[in-house]
Amino acid sequence: MIKTLSAVQDVAYDVEIPGSRVGPDDGPWPRPYHILAEAELARELELTAKPLSFSIGSRYSAYGVNFQPCHVYSTQDRYTVQQLNVHGRIWTFTGVFDGHLGDLTVEHTAYHLPIIVKELLSSSPPERLQDPAEVSRILSDATTSFDHAIAGDILRVFPGGVEALANIPQSTIQAIINRNTDPQFLKKARLCMYGTTALIALVDPDHQNLWVANVGDSQAVLVSPNGPLKWKSELLTANHNCDNDAEISRVISEHPGEPECILDRRVLGALAPTRCIGDIPFKQPSEFTRKILYNIFPGYRDTSAWDEFLDRNISPPYITAEPEITHRKLSPNTDNGFLILCSDGLADLWSTTFSDEQRMVDEWGGVVAEVVNKEGMSGKTNLALKLLRHSIGGEDVKSVSRVLTLDMNIPWIDDTTIVIQTL
């Protein structure tokens, strides 16, 4: 945050904060905030959101922000825009990752998953990559194999796997984990404790195909031309969480006779997402957590919250890293529109404005399209920052100031990442 803020103050009530992170119990309300002048507000928003722009070849661009205004808290979102050299040709990989419980697994995923995708693309003959189904398979395999390796890296040092843990003394397990000769082993063990969503967009070298692979509740919206200066917005992803009745039904069908596999619209009564990378306590038998994760130094003072859901863990896995993949054809050498990728924090900001998902994504598309209609696809405006500004109040200086400067020591909105990629 900038060192000197406007001396003009006002107070905010919980109902004035967009999203669903705070309520009456997070009082006392009202809380003060600073009303910023426009120049000060724009500077503070840029410092907090850290907008970036990326050139993708000579024709296309991407714009990104990662926003969390609570300065005593570090965002657990990550994003990446990369160009992958596969058989001497350039693919574009874009990813948004929304971590939870900690940032270790999301950081690991954002760095390593593009490498895995590149390796698998490179292992397939160039002619096979002409088949969209082959690329979809690669994206699925990359995500699931990467996820399986998180627990697999730990279990391989325990002969006999999870089933044998009951016969290994606790002191031996502690020594294996905390004094392993592999200096990275302790970090690998900690990766099991946290989780992240993964939203990936992949464009082929000829710019003829777009793939979107989704694990979790981030969102992808394709905004395409629909006549002169007109656009249509298409939501390409479903939310993989317990707000989605189809996902709840899927989990229940996979665990017959277990009425508490979904409890209070949470997996095992504890986790909202139904598809994630990591979150190994929901994918391995409970002994994995109790024998291995509980023995990571310095240990847990209170395991009661974990034990409560582990007692319901009868036939894992209860969540999966299997992505849902959507493929769309693109037209090379023409403007195909743009792609909005975002963590669920963006939808949260709009949750009190629109209950209809299509109306919400139409609004997102309209905000960005207004800029594109004026500046073209290669304009100077950071499109992600424009959409973020609109989402927290737009031209209403008091509303934007309220989100930026609320006097509170816990996050009052969710981490919000937006990447907009021209196609």
C-alpha cells in the first residue's frame, strides 16, 4: 500500500463489501476506509493488482492481474502465460491456479504443470498433435499424473504403501520424513497438505484450436464476434464444487452407502471443491494423513478438525484431479475474440449483482468488448485491470476506495485473478 493515503475517511458496513467473505460476525461494523482521489486510487489499484501484459507472437496479447487488497495476507492465487516450444513450433499455455489452505501446492503447480504439458506434447509425434482428441488426452494425462505424483513421491519411500504404515514405528516414520537424505523430501510431504484448482488454456501453433481444461471452480469465458461491434459470451467451464448438484451427485454415486461423503454441502463435511490438485487427505486412506502428515515437523497441536473428516474417509478418493476439457475451433489470421480466465474471486465480486451466471459473463464480456471496440485487439489498456476495476465499483470512487482500503486485518474479499487473452 502507498505510504500516504487520503485523510478523507468514511465508514463501511459488511453489506457494502462485494462478495461473500465478510458478514456481521466479522465486526465490529461499521469499519473505516479512506476515500481516495482518482489519481491516488488508480495508483493504489495498480500497486495491489500488479497488472502485467504479455506479447504472444506478433499478433496476440494477454493481460493479467492478481488482486488481494488485504496487505497482511498473501494471495494464494497464481497465473502464468507461457509459450511452449514443441517440435520447433510454439504453443501458448495460459493457466490460472487458485490455492487453498496454503500456497505451497499452488506455487508448485503453477511452475511444474506447464513443464509436464510440454513434455507430453513433445512425446507425441507431430502428426498426432493434429488430432484435437490427442491434445485433450495429453491435457488430461498431464493433470492427473502430476496430481498422482504428489502422494506417490511420498509413498515410494514406504515399502508396502499405506497398508504397511500401521506396522512402522512412529519414530521411524518421523525420521524418514524429517531427516530424509533428499533435501526436497520434506517439501514434497508438505505438498500433500494443501490444494489448488487448475484452469488451463492451450492454443496450437497454427492458431486453429483452443483447448480449456478445468479442475475446480475457476471460470473460462470465450467472447466471440457476433456482428459489427457485437459480441457473444460463452461460459466454457462448470464449477467443480458443492454448489454444483451434478458434482454432488457424482461424488455420492461413487460412494454408495456413505451418507456423509457429502455433508452440509462439503466433501466429507470439510471441503467445498470436488476436483483439485493436491488435498491428499481426501484422496488417500486416513492412515496416510494420520501416520505421515501428522508427523511432519513440528506437528499439529490440535488435529480434531482433521480427525472429524478423516473418520468419514472410508473409500477414497473423494475428490479427483480429472479435468473437464472443452475444445473450440479457431480461425487463423483473423480476430477470434478473446478469452477470460479467472479464479472464483471474480464471480464472488458479482454475486450480489447477478444470480444468473449467463448475465454475469455477458457483463464481463461487455466490459472488455467496449475497450476492444474502441482500441482494437492490440490497444494500450490492460483488459484484465479494466475488468477488475469495473468489478469493484468502476467509476464509483467511494466503492473502489472501500474495497482497496477497508480497515480490517483479515481478507474482506477473495483472492481474484483475471487473465484475458486475445485470440
